[in-house]
Amino acid sequence: MLGPEHIGRRVAVRIRLDGVGPGPRFTDITGELIEVGAERWRVLPATGAAVTIDAAAVVAARPIPPKPTPFSEIIGLERALAATWPAPETADLGGWLLRYAEGYTRRANSALALTAPEGGTDAALAAVEAWYGERGARPLIATAGPVTKRLDQELAARGWEAEAETAVLVRPIGPVAYGGEAVVRDAPSARFLELAGRGRAEVAAKVLGSGPDRGYAEIRREGVLAARGRGAVAGDLVAISGIGTLPGHRRQGLGTEVLRALEAWGAGVGARRAVLQVETGNEAALAMYRRLGYAERYRYHYRGR
């Protein structure tokens, strides 16, 4: 049987059905285990909403290997995520996207590699080092999980070190009425930029942007910005990022409130999926988002000199 240590794993669960005729009847559910307890289990199938299971009806359960995410889905997500986090300065390098934002976040200061480089790896790396060197920046390459497995191996062999492994989590969303205290606007407040920018508010404003496809959720308590988060829409996807709560307001569910507000906002402007990017070292956040119905699709990391 399964236990809490299997949360986040792909599982197969056999359930006893009652009242469907003579003799025992069973059905099977396959998906990501997001909750397991004495009273109920919850499993998130690859498509559709999470299924709640009466724990007493479970007759068998086991972990199974994860189903590979199609390369086409990974590439589509990576392109959408890049569009929702645009760097002020970019350049094309034979299918690689070079990005620079004066050091504000790895995402906006790395080369996104989705294809084999034109002209070979050595020539591409030399161009990357020259481009970032001209800007006084450290060369950094964002891989795309299994799509760029060979490139990742080549980078490792050349001494580029891996860092910041990140899980990409996705959840289907639909139009819902949100009645919480988070307020979503189409431009960030000065205080939002101050907190999100970590002392680089002007640069953060360029990356975070504003407009009808950008949403900034805030919860204020007695005039103080207690919690915030950002949503950005590309196609049918809303990328949610920057969820943060001030120390004096933590453990009150405000981060979840911000997340739900941005999901509702995203669905209202046409998104049908919500996506989060969470560093894998943040186990508490990963567990929380899984409980909220987010399923991991793949992981990526950066390689730097």
C-alpha cells in the first residue's frame, strides 16, 4: 500500500465499487497521488480534476513509473514561459534565445536552449560567453529537461555546472468565482515592485510588465502589502510566479489566497491551464502545490560557467 512518502508519485489505485450488482466490482484510477490519509485519498489523473477516494474502498495501490511528458508539450511550455518573463534585451543565436536583464533573475539572464545549436556546441558556447561577457554577466544556459538531454551532457563534459533544478507544475483551471480578499490589478504597485525586485525595482518593472495579459494580486492588511503574486498569460496558459508573504502574515493561508485569485483571473482572460515553477529544494512548496492539484510535468536546470 501507499503512504505519505509516495505523495507526488504516479500511482495505480484499485477501488471497490458498492451497490453495482451482485459480487464485488472494481475500478482503477491512475495518476499523481496528492493526498493519502485514514479517511480519504486524492489522485490527480493526467487529464481532468483530482479524484477523491474513500480510503476504506481501496483494495490495492502501488507506485508506477512516471509517464513521459511529450517533447512537444515541454517545448510549448518553455516558449510560453519565456513569453511571460521577457528580458529587456534579447538576441537570437541559431535557435537559442539569449536574454539579459541586468542580473534580475536567472530566467531573464540566461540563454534558453530548445534545439541543437547551429554550427555545433563549441561555436554556440563561444558565442554565449562572448555575448554575456560584453555585458559583464556570467554565462548561463537554461536547459529544457529531457528535450535537451544530449546538450546537457555536453555542457557537463565541458565543465558547465548545474544549478537551480526546477519543477514545472501544471493544473487545469476553469472559470470560477473568486470571493477572497486578494485584489488583482493589471499593473504592479510601487511596493510590489520594491519587494519583487529585491532592490532592483526599475529592472523588475521592465521584466514584469503591465497590461491586460498581466495580473498582480495583492492582499493588504491595515494598509500594508501582506502578500502578493503575479500572473501572466500566454495562449491558454497563465504562469503564476512571485508568490510571497511578509513574515508577520505567514501561516494564515494568504499565499493560497493569492494563488486562487490569480487562477481565477487567468481563467477570466482565457487561460485554461495554470503553471508554476518551483525549485526542487523547496519541498514544502512542492508538497503544498501538489495538494492543490498541480502535477509535475518535467524538470529543468541551469548550467553556468
